[in-house]
Amino acid sequence: MSTPSPAALPIRRLTPRDLTACADLSEDRGWPREEHKWGFLLTSGQGYGIDAPSGGLLSACVVTEYGPQDRPDFAAIGMVLVAERHARQGIGRHLMRYVVSASGTTPLTLHATPYGRPLYEELGFKVTGHTEMLRGHFRSGDPESEAATRAATAEDLTAILRLDEEVFGSDRTHIITRLPAFADRLCVAEENGRLVGYAAAWPNMDTHVVGPLIARDTGTAKSLITALAAHTDRPLRTDIDVRHEELLAWVKQRGLAPVAVSAVMTHGITELPGDWTRRFAPVTVAAS
């Protein structure tokens, strides 16, 4: 089937009603369907898509904004997909140009695979960092008395939001307040009654993804991962900023194996806001 000229393809907003079509598109490209993640992204962010003439979606992506609603601090682009039968015909470029243009002066970020990176560079994105995806069954080792952890409660939400904005560098209340329903487990780390970290484990196909992971230091991050792993028999998956070398070495010792490295790219800013030393892993690289 021939692909219409990209310039002639209308782009529309996606809604949660498009979840199955988005999952079908993922499967078409050999990705997991990830319906749970798609549902989260389509409700906390804004999806954009191009309908295929034969039905379903020809292409899709999601943009998640952070900060004030009328003037976002920055936005993350993720889940950029083009149907296999229409790949390498300019469809992804058409969609990305639209999204970048629609964002105006709002700074942008995304995680790029080696395959997608040339297109993003063409559109003005620059590499500012890297994250490493790891996956495997977590093996508990000798007890590490780093930080006291416990399951989060509703009373922790205000402190979690305060810490998250301080570390992330922008308000993402619309993300954090969805975590209790999205994740299977949400833990906090405390010291002398003060919250010094938090992390979630959410279901994704046959794994539990650890993210976000916000912690005062590496020891606290280890304690949070250990606490989350104790409540699942599934393999863990996470994406860790490669600058956190000690944590990367530790999770590999505990059974998680490297899967892939993605480039963190930005447009309109030279680096992400916030404190990277306490930001260990994102909710998902699709929302940075």
C-alpha cells in the first residue's frame, strides 16, 4: 500500500479512546503493547496521531508538559511510532515537525534510540546525557542499613510533591497524583521523620518498572529498590541515568542486565532542570 504525501496527512489529538489503536501500533513495530503505560500517558499528557487510510493509526506520539498549564517549563516527547509498512517515508518527520512547531518556545526533551537520533538532530535536538535500561530478577544480598523505607500513605502526598518539584525542577502534580492508581507499590524513605526519597513500581507486561526513583543519595536509592523488589516476583526493569555509576554497578550485581542505552536529547535548553544527583530514574523515558 502506498503512503500518501506526508504533507497531506492531517494530524489530530489522541484521547484515551485511542488506547487500543496506540497499542496496536506498538505491536506493529515489534514493541510490547504496553496498554497500561499508554493509558497513563494519554491521560497525563497529550497524544498526537495520524490516521491510516486503511484504519488504525499510521503514526503517534505523546507530549507531556510540566509546570504552569498556561506556560509550561518544558515538555517531554515520547512513544514516537510509525507503522512498519509506512516507515522511512517521512511520516515521523512530518509528525515531529508538527509537535515541535506546536510547542512554540517551550523547551523540549526526549529519549532517543540510535535509530531515531538522526531525525531528532535534524530537528535541532542536542544530546545532553544518556540513560541505561536494565532488566532482570533482583537478587537480594546482605542487608544494607542505608535508609528506613515504608509503603507510602495518602498523608505522604504533600511531602512527595514538594520533594519531587525540588528535585525534578518543575511541578508535575498531574503525574505524581496518578501514581497511587498507576503503580502497584509506592514507597518512601525517611530520616528523622523527614522524607528523603520515594519510588514506585508499576506493572508493564511481565515486569515491574521501577520509576520514578528520587533519592537523597545512592544508598537511599538502593534501599528503595530493595523495598520495591521485596514485593514482586516479576523481573524488574528500570532506566538509570548513566552518571549514577555506583547504582548501575550495584543493580547489575543484584541481577539486572543491560538492555539498551538511550540518548537524552533537548531542544531549547542545554540541560534538564532540577537536581540530577537525586534524580535516578524517570517514571518512564516516554515522559522523561
